[in-house]
Amino acid sequence: MKNSYLSTSIGLYINFFVFGMASIIIALNIDFLSVKWETTTAGVAAVVSSFGIGKLISVLFTGRISDRYGRKVATVLGIFLYLVFLLGILWSPNAEVAYFFGILAGVGNSFLDTGTYPALMEAFPRKPGPANIIVKAFIQAGQFLLPIIVGFLVIRGIWYGWSFMMLVVLLVLNLLFIMTRKFPPMTAARPQSDRLEEGQEKKRKSHFSIEEFCLISFGFVGQTLLYVLGQWIAKYGSEVVGMGENAARVLVSYGSIGALICVLVTFGLGNKGVKSSYIIMAYTVMTTIISVVLWAFPTPMVATVGAFFLGYFSSGGLIQLGLTLLAEHSPRGKGFATSLYTIAEGIALFAMPLVVAAISKVDIAAIFLLNAFVSLLGFSLILAVFIRDKRRATVQQDIPAIQQDISLNG
């Protein structure tokens, strides 16, 4: 994957390394922030929900800006807004002000998404899936490192704000680096093996194809699977399996390890030419099976092994692979396509916590039945795209033979 945009891609990956840490920095410092803002831990946790609001309200214009003014502009805006967020949270006098900065973080995340993913697909057009899947590895790496840093600060009695300032320094340095990098020329995504006349292309852009609908909807699936594992596997361990609090928290780490290993394996598969649709279908089927096992057999061993494999199959890059497929099938600009995908993710971030919270009041284990259903839905969506691609390819293979018959008979 070595090319003239390798240094650019490194800068883009570093952004998501910092994003991985920024996405959990409030949760890790929740006790300090609740004291400073004179609120409860629930009040601090509510600030995190503002990320979703910012993401939803910005998706329509961030993609347009990326497609019109360039991936570099979108990326720089995303970095700038994250800098404002980190400094704003650190110096906010109360949760209400912090909520505003959380919204800015959501907007910044949307800018990073619509700038980074299209840029990586344009930098590595032959291997867009592997290029995007690495983003997940950097996110997981950041989420591994920050708890260690925060733990060190707590043990040493050092001001918690240094965890924020460290991210600020990293982003400032990376911003300066990104500003000096050359970004690949923008290209419009087109459907695979589909050459249409200009009038037909305009018609396609005014209507969503079945493939686009399925792949945009997959954003909802990927985000839901990520949410269930990250937010509920520990509760499942403590309240359903009966594990101790510390042992239950370690289940999250097992899931993260599985996700990291999956990124490496999936990267290798992508480089060998394995199609993203095959990988997604295999991973969603396995997620369904594992989720059912977790529901049916709530034991410490099943919880431990299940957390690892659920992390591997459901959190190791499904979102990135689905986005890559959407960009390949959509005739729209990659930035706008990413925005549409992000809308589906944002809906999941809002709706599923409410649905899952209602289920948890009855039976926490049943959350994993819901996870199985959502994963099966994801499999069905990708299967529909796969079948339609196969039919289209068959028709195109038959066209030369039909044209030859016509010319002979003529």
C-alpha cells in the first residue's frame, strides 16, 4: 500500500487514534467532572449523548463541504472542532456549557468521517477496504492507552486535566502535519461495473437504489452491534453471570483484544482480494450465533470467550467495511455518501439506548437476543446487495453474446 499518499494516511490515522481516546475521556474522568460541575455522574454521562446530536445535525452539510471544498478542508475543520471540544470540556463551569462543547465534538467527528474515509478510499483505490479498516485499529489503540494514562494520573495524584492537554498537544502537532500533506484528487464513486449514460446517471442520483438503501441501513446495524458490546457486556457479566465487578469490566478488554486481532486479520484478507461483502456476511452470521450462545448459556467461561469473539466479529471493522461497500455502489460523492451512512449510525445512537434500556428492565440477557436479531438483519442487507451484484454481473456477461447473435442474424 506504499504510495505518494502514505504520509497523508498516517496523519489521518493519528486523528482517529486521538478520537478513540477523546470518545471515552469524559467517562474515564466522570468523578472529577461531576465534582467540578456540581452534578451527578448521570449528569456528566448525559454530556456524552450530545455527541450524537452534533453528529446528526451536521451530517448533511459536512459531506457536501467535503465533496465541494476537499477532504483536507473537512479534516482540518474536524481537528479544529475537537480541539475546541477538549479545551471547552476542561474549562466548562457546568454540565450545560459542556453539553454545547459535546455537540461540537459530534460535528467534528462528522467532519473527520467525511474527510478521512473518502480520502483513504481515493488514496488507495485498489484496496479501499483494508485502508479503511485500519482506522478501527487506531481507534482501539487509543481506547487501550488512555485508561492506562488516566490510571497513572490518579495513582500519582496528578491533575486529571493533563489527560485532556495531552490530546490537545497531539492534535495540534498532527494538525500542523496534516496542513503540509498532499491529499489525493477527489473521485466520484460509481456503481461497480455499471456504465450509464449521463441522463441515466442523473436519474440514478435523484433516486436511491436498493443497494444504497441496504448499505446505508447497515450503518444502523454496525453502530448497534458496537453499542451493545461496549455498553452492556460488563453488565451482563456482573448481573446475569454473577461475576465480580472487576472481572465483568475485564470482559470489555477481551472484546477490545478480539476487535484488534480482527482488524489485522481483515486487513490481510482485504489485501488478498477477499470481497468486503463476503467478510461482512461471515462476521454477521458469527455475531448472531455468539449472541444467542451468550443469552442461552450465561456462565463465566461463556461470557469470557463470548466477549472476545463478539469483539472480533461485531466490533472489528464492520462499520468501516459497510461504508466502503456503500462508496463503491453509490453514484454520489463519497463525502455525501459517508454523511448518509452517518445518519443511520446517529439514529442507532439515539434509538437503541432507549430500546435496550427498556429490555434491561426485564432481562439483561435478552439484550443479546436483540443483538442476534440486528446482526441477522445486517446479514440480510448485505446478502441482498450480493445477490443483486451477481445478477448484474451475469447480465453484463450475457450482453456480448446477445449482441453477437443479433449481428449474425442481421
